[in-house]
Amino acid sequence: MGLAALARRFAEAIGDEWVITDPVRLRTYECDGLTHHRATPGLVVLPDTAEQIAMVVRECAAAGVPYVARGSGTGLSGGALPRTDGVLIVTSRMRRILRIDPDDQRAVVEPGVINLELTRAARPYGYYFAPDPSSQQICSIGGNVAENSGGAHCLKYGFTAHHVLACEIVTPDGEITTISRGDGGYDLLGAFVGSEGTLGITTKITVRLTRLPETVQTLLAAFETIEAGGAAVSAIIGAGIVPAAIEMMDALSIEAAEAAVACGYPEGAGAVLIVELDGPAAEVEREFAEVRRLCRERGAFEIRTAADEAERELIWRGRKSAFAAVGRISPAYLVQDGVIPRTALPRVLARIDELSRDSGVRVANVFHAGDGNLHPLVLFDDAEPEAARRAEEVSGRILDLCIEHGGSITGEHGVGVDKARHMPRMFTEVDLDTMQMVRCAFDPAGLCNPGKVFPTPRLCGEVPGIRKEPHPLVREGKAELF
Amino acid sequence: MTGDALEALRRVCDEVREGRPEEGVLGVTPSIVAAPGTVEEASAVMRVAAERDLAVIPRGNETRLDWGMPPTRCDLLLDTARLDRVIEHAADDLVVKVEAGLSLDRLAETLAAHGQRLALDRPLPGSTVGGTLATAAGGPLRLLYGSSRDLLIGVTMIRADGQVAKAGGKVVKNVAGYDLGKLLTGSFGTLGLIVEAAFRLHPLPQARAYVTGAAEHAERAWQAVRGVLHSPLAPAAIEVDAASDGPVTVGVLVEGVPEGVAARAEAVAGVLGPDARIADAPPRWWGVYPEGSTLIEVTAPPSALPRLVAALAAAPGARLRGSAGLGGLFVGLDTTDPAEAAALLKALRSVGAATVRYAPQPVRDEIDLWGPVPALTLMRRVKDQFDPGHRLSPGRFVGGI
Ligand SMILES: Cc1cc2nc3c(=O)[nH]c(=O)nc-3n(C[C@H](O)[C@H](O)[C@H](O)COP(=O)(O)OP(=O)(O)OC[C@H]3O[C@@H](n4cnc5c(N)ncnc54)[C@H](O)[C@@H]3O)c2cc1C
């Protein structure tokens, strides 16, 4: 069956209006948040139920047609980049919050539910959904699961993986099954979360909700240099304090934020640090005093404390707008996402600075300093020939630095298509082969979001389930037959 | 054939000898025991095992070797005792990387010297890092800090074919590649040999308080648990201890700075009731598996607590203990009667998932240790990929895996 026949089949089952074949409308889906990778999908379907997704997957499997799941399309590594010869399965109609259960501190949601909507729905009960990517106003929880997304507050509360208890999934065979924590079998859920849509499509997610803290305290500390800011971060963590968030911005990103949202950060700051503590009042008060002391000791020349929610928002505004704000000071930019051990911060930042000066490419640094997750924004002018290539090069060199210092090529944006080629720099061939054994178990035919995460697909050998003769091991009595 | 294999193993590993009957894994005596001293040696041993089609069972400190089903065969017991180094403790990064044979107790000592800890309970003294991961074991602290799988940030394994593979790394935040560490956690040695693990650490709290109170029945206990869970008191653990007929004891751990802990402990005591007591030390039963020759691990939502306690009636003498706040508990029972164990399991499984960890052999023979596990087909396929010859801890795991 070709794509046209599939489209007819899906239209019959799901309804005409939910199957897109019109080239103009297809273009809407040609990329995710990583806009320089584009491909017009062969066909888009917008199913409304798990059964419909299972049907779509079964038809694709039978026809040998690849398919890609898409939530809100905010991914920054091209994970939802469609296939021109395939089907894009969009979850945006599946936005029901099925249950909120404050007694058990959990919620059950459909995959298209927007991250912030869940927090909004849980707040009246005194709860929230802890993973808070900056894109939380638009990204879907299905996408969060696929990317194991984090946010500013994951330093204390962990990533999506720590908050998902179970997923109903449609397997690449088109079966609906449930993978969960604590069912006594393999932790398939642990492998699924963060697998970037390559092991199946999740259709229902049970998450843990987190109790709203008694108190939240936020401060902004300004330092003359980024090194001083980095030293303050080390001192805070070294003192045994686990803040809810520690974020840092350098002079260039402060300049951009100022231009965009007039956040009014202290003049002349080479770096600002945002530190947020939350929890029981007495602990927060005591540790907050300690944080202020440590910042001052490490050379903070101004410390502002948010007295209320409005002031807290003001402090966060500059940080939250940083990515977009960079557009004010540069026609184009690349967002990098790498991780280093937090103690390597000063050294790595100095090297990035060197790189920038040597190449003449400006780099604005915004990062989750508490867990060493860097988001360098590499600025360039796309009208200038070769500028994009030079920026790419600097961006790649920054990843080298991360690897050299024992870190990772991605802390939260995922590998997708963007970084698949970098995987062999972090992992050996055997490492990658072993990871792909999981993929072979779930998707031996390699139709589920192919071409993502791994630079080269692994041959899966015999496809389980369509074995015609007894396995040699069974014949020899060395293995059980199931 | 044993003689041959013994020779081949001796060529690649310093410590290889014949197995002894008392080293049997649930009665299955290993032909050979090998104790590699390095990852390279472990890899070479696994390669020889692959070439000679030896069934391999990893052994840590034997605190949980009696969990699960007896292996269908055991040619080689791979002892991790010599793999016991702390590879790197990056104290300022709150990260530690260790070898799998290191005991959690020794690791705790090393870390405590720096005011740090791996926030993982040690229900059985002496257990190794590898064994704890392989059995996904944990205790009260899971409520606040997560389970072993959540604290694990990197893993090195030896595959069935002897190749060394790793996943994750040594930074807390990392989404590059599949998280094989989670897959290996709780895999009971059936997918590969865990040789190294990196963990995220936490600072040791300056102060702790344990608040305990008795509730006259399960419904009251759940009200107390719910009260604490729903409060902003940020408890590190909420445990219960209940017999089938007696009262239910609720225990809560608060951790933090001294002033804060005192005030929060008072507040918790207020929720638990007028008889609640505050102490610096844990109650006797804290973090200890309930007594009995049979141990069942139960997972159910926290609000199922009264129904779990009611289920104990199916086997008088059964005891329920564990994290009521999380919904991860244990049931202990002393019986050699398969029918009694089966009745208890049936009652528990009408409430949540229940996995038998150990039981006397006559009981084990008669009951289904796991009960229904939804994605078993996928699990079998994972096994087929990782261990196509079904040589790693064969028959020990769910569905005969
Ligand atoms: C301005 C901005 C800020 C951001 N900030 C952060 C941040 O702070 N932290 C962070 O971690 N990320 C951040 N991101 C990245 C992105 O928002 C997250 O990765 C998010 O989780 C993606 O969700 P989505 O619904 O947009 O997924 P999509 O982009 O649609 O898809 C992402 C991946 O998930 C797969 N997928 C989607 N739905 C399913 C499903 N139901 N089942 C299986 N696979 C599925 C897709 O195939 C794809 O591989 C940011 C992005 C932007 C644009």
C-alpha cells in the first residue's frame, strides 16, 4: 500500500478532516524547533484515541512505511522531523487530562496535554507537575516523555523520567500495552522515557504530582565576572545546599535580555546568578541566608531578593526570555545544549571565551549552572556567507569541550537528527550497538522514527514474531519456547 | 567439559576454582566460581563463558541471591567481590563512580567522610552495589530521593558475548542515548553483568527526626499518611508497619537543618495523633524487611493502604511494612503451605502488583512469583536481544526469562 492508499484508509477510519494530504497544509509540519532541518511529511494524521494510533501503526507496519510521532513540535534536536516517504502522527487532539488524584499524588493524561495545563489543573489541590521546560506553555507531556525533558527546577526535583509512573504505549507492532514501574518485570519504562519516539508512541501517561512547597525564595546576585559567579555556584553546592534552581547568564545574554524585556538587571554585571530555594520555611530561611553569604563572599556586588511573586517573576523574566531575546542582538543564532561536571564550569567557560575570541564568533552563555547544563547561544549573521558554517564549527567545538571534561553532548534537548553524528564521540561502537539491541527488541523493522539518535542503524537479525521454524536453541533444548 | 572450561577461565582470570555445594543458587550448584579482579578480566571471563556456552550467574555478597526462581542451570558463578573499588568520588560534583562488588556500607563510610551519602537504604547489611541494582532494592528514602534507578547516572556492563558496554555517564543531567542503566536495574542478572555504576549523591542532612504513632486501624493509618503526604512538611520517608490483626504503626522521617527538623517533627506528630513520639533514632522495624520465610514486594497507590492491610487477613500472621507514602511495600509471611501463600497473593494482587522475592521451595514450586506482567512479550524480546543463548541467570526471572 502506498501513501495515497494509506491516506484513504486512515480517512475512512478516523475521518477526512483528520488526515492531511494537501501540500500547503503539510508544510506546517515540516520541522520542529530546530528549524534548519526540514522535510515535508508524506502524510499527516491527527488521531484521537490510542486505538486509532494502533491502527495507523499497524497499517504502516504492514505497508513498510516509516512513521514519526509529534507532540507540539517544540523539540530542539529534530526528533519530530518528518519523513517525506512516511506518516506523521500528531497528538494535538489528545489533550484530555483523564484524572487528577491528589490523594495518590498522581495524574493520568493523554500525550498531547500541554505541560503547563497539567500544573494549572493540579494547583488547586496543592500540587504541580515538576518538570518545567522553558517551553512548558506549549510543549506536550508526550514530548516531555520522549525527550526526558528537564527544566530550571530539575536540579532538585529531577527530570521527566523521575515523575512518570506508567505509560500506555502503542508498540511498533501496533499493539497497545502498558509499561510501568514496579510491575516486577524489566524497567521498560526507564528505557522508553528519553528514547525520543523511537520505541513506540505513548498514548496515556501516569505521572507523579509534586506538593507545592511551603515557601519559595528567589534571589538575583550580580558578579563582575563569570568566574566569580561560577565559584559562587560551587560554594553553594559544596555547602550541602540543594537549591530548586541555580541559573546563570553572562554579559552578552544579559544585554540581550535587557534589550528584549527590560529586565533591569544590575548595571555592569559580567554575570548574574538566579538562585531559588523552596521547601519548608525554616530550612529555606536558613539556607537562603547561607546562599546570600556565599554569594557575597565570592564577590557579588549586588544581591536582590524577591519580596513577592511579582518581584520573583521580574527576576525570572530576563532568564526566561533569554533564548528569544538573543534575536535582538543577532540576526541568527544556534542553541547548543551540553553538560559538564559543574566543577569544570570556570575552566570550560574560559575556553569558550577563548574560542569565541579566536574565531570572532560571539557566544552568549545561559545555563542551568547547578547541574552543569550549558546552553551557549552561538550568534551569527545569516546574510553573511560562511557565517553559519563558522557558527556551526564553534558550536561543535563547545561539544568537544563538554566531552573532554567528562560531560555529555546533550542535557535535555536530545540527540534527534542534530547530534546523531556526535554520538560516536561519547560512546563506543559497542555502547551504541547495545543501546540498539533495545531498539531491535521494540522495533525490529526500524519504522518507528528512523534515522534519529543513532548514526547508523543496527541490523536486527531475525524479526521476532515472524519466525517460521523453531529457533535453533529451542530445537537443541537450550531455550524455552514461548 | 568442566575441566576444560576451568582451564580456559584460568588463562584469563586470577581466581577460578570449582564450585562447592554450599554455594548453590537456590540448590543449583555451580560447576565453577570465578572472581575477576578488573573489568577486563570480567570481560574475558564472560567471553570464555560465551565460547563454551556456560550459563553464568553473577554473585555479589549473596544477600539477595535467593530472590527469584532457581536457575535452570548454573555453570559459572561470577563473583564480584574483587571488583570493589571506588573509581572516582567527585565530591564537589556530588557524583561517585564505583565498581559493582563494593558494598553499600563501605561506600557509605567513604562518602560520610565528605558529609555526603548515596540516598539509598540498605535493608540487608553487606549488599553490594551490583546486587542492589540488579534487584532494584530500596527502602524508606525512595519517597523523597527516588529509587536506585533514579540515583544511577551511568553504568558499565559486560554483555553476554563478553563485550564491555556503557550508557549514561558521570554527570547528573544527560539524555544522550538510551538509558540502559534503568533497564539493567531490576533485571536480576538476566541481561548482562553490571561492573561499574555512577551515582548522584546528596549531602548528609544535619539533623533527622523519626516520628512514630500507632493508629487503631488501617483507615486511621491512611488518614495519617495522607495528612503528612499532603502537607508541605517534605518528609523524607513515610513508612507503616502492620500485622494482620493488630494496630498499624506509622513512622515518618524528616531531615534538614536542626531548627527546621524540630518544628517539622512537631507538626508531623500533630498529624499522627496525641500518642506520637519523636526520636533521633529509627524504630526497630525501620527499613527492615518484615520477618518470615516468604517476602512479597507490593506496589499499589498510597490510598490502597487499607485494602492492603485487609488483604493480610488471607494469611493470619502476615506482616506489611514499607513506604506507605510511595506505595511500595513488603509483606512477610512464615509458612510452608503453598495454599496459604497463594491465598495471600491472590488477595494482594486484587489490590496491586505483588512479586514474591523469596519463599520456601515447596511454596515457590506452586505459586506464580510474578503474577500478570503486561508487557511480557516485549520483555522476552529484550532478553532475546541481550542474551540470545539464554545463558545469563537462565530461568531466574519473570516468565521463565
Ligand atoms: C523556547 C524553547 C525552550 C525550551 N526549553 C526546554 C527546557 O528548558 N528543557 C527541555 O528539556 N527542553 C526544552 N525545550 C525543548 C522541547 O520543548 C522539549 O523537548 C519538549 O519536551 C518537546 O515537546 P513537544 O511536545 O514539542 O515534542 P515534539 O517536538 O513534537 O517531539 C519531540 C520528540 O518526541 C517524540 N514524541 C512526541 N510525542 C510522542 C508520543 N506521544 N510518543 C512517543 N514519542 C513522542 C517525537 O517523535 C520527537 O522525537 C525547549 C524548546 C523551545 C522551543
